[in-house]
Amino acid sequence: MIGSPKPKFIFGSLIPNLKWVSAAPSQLPPHPIDHLRAFFNGNKDTQHSDYELTLVSALKSCSSLLALSQGQQIHSLVFKSGLLSNIFVKNSLISFYVKCRLISNARSLFDTCSVLDPVSCNIMLAGYVKSGSLDNARHLFEKMPIKGCVSYTTMVMGLAQNNCWLEAIGVFKDMRFAGVIPNEVTLASVISAYSHVGGILNCRMLHALSFKLGLEALNIVATNLVHMYCVCSRLVDLARDLFERIPAKDVVSWGTIIDGYVQIERLGEALRMYRSMLRTGVGPNEVMIVDLISACGRTMAVSEGQQFHGIIVRTGFDCYDFIQATIIHFYAACGEINLAFLQFELGSKDHVSSWNALISGFVRNGMIEQARQLFDEMPERDVFSWSSMISGRWAHEYILSNSIPLNDNLNAALIDMYAKCGSITIALQLFYEIQDRVSSVSPWNAIICGLAMHGHANVSLKLFSQLQRVRIKPNSITFIGVLSACCHAGLVDTGEKYFKGMKNLYNIEPNIKHYGCMIDLLGRAGRLKEAAEMIRKMPMKADVVIWGTLLAACRTHGNVEIGERAAENLAKLDISHGAGRVLLSNIYADAGRWDDAFLVRRAMQSQRMKKSPGCSGVV
């Protein structure tokens, strides 16, 4: 039990013999500070009928102001007045200490309760959850004799916020089994948990429950449902229909649907939604701007990204270090390294994120020496700095000799570096050394992709099977490595099985790179009609790489008809693509159509086209 804290008389002296002239809470000034001043300057009659109410009201003011010293004075008065046995006063004190993050003090008071009062339990449970003491929260939750909506909601929300998704869902199921009706906060929290677990059936089940309870139109529920549809099943159009029914859309709602389009690389739709938002009078926040300008970098949409850069400057968002780093990354990703460097020079250099963004940009653009020079000038470095600078063995040796701790991202960067430098044996050895300590998919991706790149398909696929057994969820990058391995080994049926399993088993929507791997796989096997049909049915337009892959396969297998179609589509995308013309010319020559081959070559000469020579280099 907490003792009586010694009063520190902040709002005037407390004279023990002075009569208390109570003011009921309704008569007190509305502002918490004025409330406390009136409390401490008044006369205190502990026998007055309103004394307990006034104590409770004053404690609420202390809680809202986090006025620890004044709250402890009130605790002292409660102790001296013998009111600690009053459950309403005690609960107010417990709540006060919880709000002030003094969980041990709150626990000491809570332990003096002769019975487990539901309100006391809920206050203490919320305190444990907010302080991150999940084990204590679980223990108390199990002991609670009565669990209502508040108890279940607090537990579901706390578990979801601490990434215990499956446990949060389990508590929610117990809540439903107990017949306790969830509120909008419960639903929002469990929807968030299901968003990380995935599954279209889960999406529809929660959507139906929200509709049944009449909570579907509430912003907090509807926005989380929109997000769940976007991330679990990538049914953005269905999410859009739900979004349109939200009566009062705020910036979070708009940001959620815009991010949904960004994640499936439908930048045009995202921009249209952004403009629609502006027309309704809702302005963007910094999270939305970062999301959009990052998408512009990934799609190399320079003009659109520069417009967002202008918006950032006009709205003053450029004062945030992470936004400055995002702008640098955008320009570097678009190949505008000079503009990236200019942004770095104009901005603040106090934050490591801007240095990291420019170093990564230099490396991305092949400017290794500039990256090293900037790296040496850095006032401080973090793990990302090292990940960006893994461009040779010197970095690994430096890390080991300086006892720099290795995390998953840094290990993945080292494995990737060795694989790309041709040292796949060292890469595999490094992976086996850290395998038991790996908690994320990044190192697995690095070795699976590296082995596939070197033609070690069997080992790559064997490691993928191990990955599935350790229950680390693969992502889209994992499947690029897996499908590449199938390509190199000619495992068409296996590749098709993994390709279909991406969506059916892991809720991963194949992107253009995965389709590219499948076109390559089918093309190498001579199944050119199937490859052409897959291109026709793709949910996105085929790019230069895909048409070039099909054209190369047509050259290998001597298919003139499909080769001509591939070359025609390739020319539409890039009229100066010399390699495509050379392949078509060779296809004609192999088929004995020398006149057609000559015409293609002559057209290349007249347009001064040439095939770029291949080159490679390792730092």
C-alpha cells in the first residue's frame, strides 16, 4: 500500500483546522487548472456530503493535466480522511497513477482491493496495456470474474497494437462466444489484426459483422475495412465502393484508399483520388505526401513527383527530416541524381536519414566512389547506412573488425553482395551461420535469389521449403527468386504451382516481375503460345522486358509468327530498341527469310539504331 505522500502546497497552504467549504463539481470553474486552484484554496470539511465527489473531480483534473504533485497531495488527503475504502475515490486514484504512468503505484492501490471490482480491473488492465506490460495484462484479464465490452476491447486493442495479431483475434473470438457485443473500437482493432493475417473470407466476415451491428458507416470502422480489403486481398475496387459510402471522409480515410491504389501500382487512380480529395476541401497530411512521392519514385513519374515536391515546400512539410529523405530518394530513383544531391545540399544535414537516402541513390546509380566519399563524411552511421554501402568485401571486413552488430537487413545485404560478386559459396556459408537467428524474410530472400541467379535451382528451392517450415512468411521478392530458380532448372510445372500458390496460399498478388519470370519459364520450355496467352491475360500492360523475353524465346525456338507480334509490341513501347530488331532479323534469317532479315537490318541502319553491348562490373 502506498503511504501518505507529504503534501507540497502549490495552490496555497492547507490549514488542518480550517473548515471545508465544498463546491460541487458543477459549480467549479470548467478549466482543470482553475478547478484545482479552487480545490486547494477552499475550506475542507471532510464530513460534507459533496467531499467525495469533489475529490474525484479534482483527481480527474490532475489526470488530465498529469499534475503528479497535486494528485499526490489529494492522495494524502484521502489517506488522512480514511476514504481509501471508498471504491469510487480509490478508482480515481488508480486512474490518476495510470495516466501519470506510475503503474507500480497504481498496482499497490489495486492490490488493496478486497474484491476484484470490474471498474478497478478495467483501469488497471488499460494501464498495463498502455505501458506495454502484456504479461501482467494477460494475467489480470484471466483472473477477472466479469469481462465486459471494455475489458475485451482493451485486451484486443493492446494485443493488436503490440503485433500479437493471432492472440488478439483469439480474444475477439472468446468475446463473441461469451455473447459480449463489440463496439466500434473493438471492431477497428480486430480488423487491424486480420489485416496482418490476411484472407478474403476474414475480410467479408468482419464486413458483414460491421454491417449487422450498424457500425459500418463509422469512420474508424469503415477506414479499417477499406485498409483490410486493400492489403489482404488487393480488392481495391471493392474497397473503393466501401470508401464511397463513408459519410464523413477525413484525411485518414482518403489516405487509406489512396495508399491502396499505390500498393498495386495504379498511380493514375491514386492521383485521381488525391485530386478528388482536394476538391472536397480536405488537405493532405505528411504521411499521404510521402506515400505519393515514394510511388512516383518507384514508377519514375518525374513530373508528378516534382509537383508533390512543390506541394511539400508550400505546405512546410519539408521541415520533417523523413520527408526530406523521401524527396532525395525520389529524385535518385528517377535517375535525377544531381537534383537529389541539390536537395541534400539545401536541406538539413543533422539527420542520418538524408545521408542514407543520398548514399543509397549514389549506389543505385552506380556512383560507388561518391557513395563511399559521402559515407566517410557522415557524422554518424546506422544500420541502413551500412546496408547501402555494402558494395564489396571491405565493408564486411570493417563490420567484423569493429564488432558492429549484425541484424537481418545487414546480413541480407552481405549475402546479396557476395552472391552478386560471384562468391555464392561464401554467401551460402554466411546464411547458414546466421540461419537460426533470422527472424525476418530478408536474409532468406537474399540467398534464395542469389542461388537462383547462379543456377543452383535445387538448393534455392530446398531453402524455400525450409523457409515454409520455420513459419516465416514469404513475400513477393521471395517468389521472384523461386520462379527464377524454376526458370534456370526448366521446372515448368513446379513454377506454375508456385505462381498459383502466391495468391491462393499467401495472398500475394503477382506483379509484373513475377509474370516476367513465368513468361521466361514458358518461353525457355518452348511453350510460346501459353506465354503469349499469359501476356494477353495479364492484369497490367506488358513492358519492354516481357516482350523482349518472349521475342528471345521465339528466336531460340524459331517461331516467326509470335516473334513478329512480340517485335511489333516491343517497337510500340521503345522504337529505338535495337536488340529487339536484331532478334527479329535473326528469326527471319533462321527461317530462311533473307529478304525480311535484310529489310529489318536496313531499317536499323537508316534510323541509326544499334544493339548496345553488354557490360558488367563488381566493386
